[in-house]
Amino acid sequence: MNVQPHSGSPANFSVFTALIPPGGRMMGLSLAHGGHLTHGHKTPQRAISATSHYFDSMPYTVDPETGLIDYDKLEIEAAEFKPHILICGASAYPRDFDYARFRKIADSVGAFLMCDMAHYSGLIATELMDSPFPYCDVVTSTTHKTLRGPRSGVIFCKQEHAAKINFAVFPMHQGGPHNVQIAALAV
């Protein structure tokens, strides 16, 4: 676990730069369908987030009739796009995620599976939503939303990714850690 990211966006960007090459491919839920800016959001005219500027992104969507992620369509699109990393988690998707199905899709294309649970981590901590930990290579979160802690970010990862992710956080993206935030997080 890395507790140094200043927030969720830098945590996510550190994971991406640690695990996929510049220009590498990512798939995340479309912002208009409840996703997050850092999951590769772009418009036909321009890259909106730094993520979509430095990486090739393709969003997946929800079914317009049910409002649910269309996992069958996602599986087909992932097979065609072949992302290096598949992102589950969202800012405004009011349902739980089928992490086992995400794992299956990620494995089918040789992708890392990452969950950004920043907006609903408190619901996972209280077991009101399913946990991504048994399925994901990496899980990121903020600590100041539903966890109600100080403004900070955290990255959980499998041991084999820790050195790359730790280096991406510091010294690659951030200078010295904000020790006061880390102390508050510990409390």
C-alpha cells in the first residue's frame, strides 16, 4: 500500500505510468456514463485529462435502456481494442460491479485490472458493496470522500507491482511526501 499520493487523480496517474507504456491503451467507463476524468476521458476534438493525453483510451458504456454496464459488449470491445489496463470503478455509477467478470475480461486480453473506488470506498469498507480486492491487480482510492479522512490518496497493489508503483509516486510524480497528511491518514 502506498499512502503518499496527494489525492486520487495523482494516485491513478502513478499507476498508469508504472504499469503501462507511454501511449499504452486503457479502457474505463465513459465520463458521461458515470466514469471519471482520469480513466481516459477525451472528446473527438481533444484530450481532456492528462491520462488521455499520454495514453490511448477507449471508453466502455452502460446500456441505455437498463443503465447497467453491458459486460458482453465490453468483452467484445476489449477483444478488439486490447487495452493494457482495464479500469473498473466510477464517480457516478450507482450500482455494484461484477469484479469477477471484469477479471475474466482483463485476463482474456492480458490486461491489468484496476479498480478506482474513490467515490464509494466507504461502502466497501462497511461491506455494503462488494470488494474489488480479490480480483484486482491494483485498487486506488481517495481518503476524504466516503472514508471521511484527510485529503489524500492511497494505492493498494499486488506485491509484484509495488516497486514500480512506489517509484512512479516518488520520485517520478511527486516531490517529498506530505507527512502531515500521512499522519492524519494514520489516525
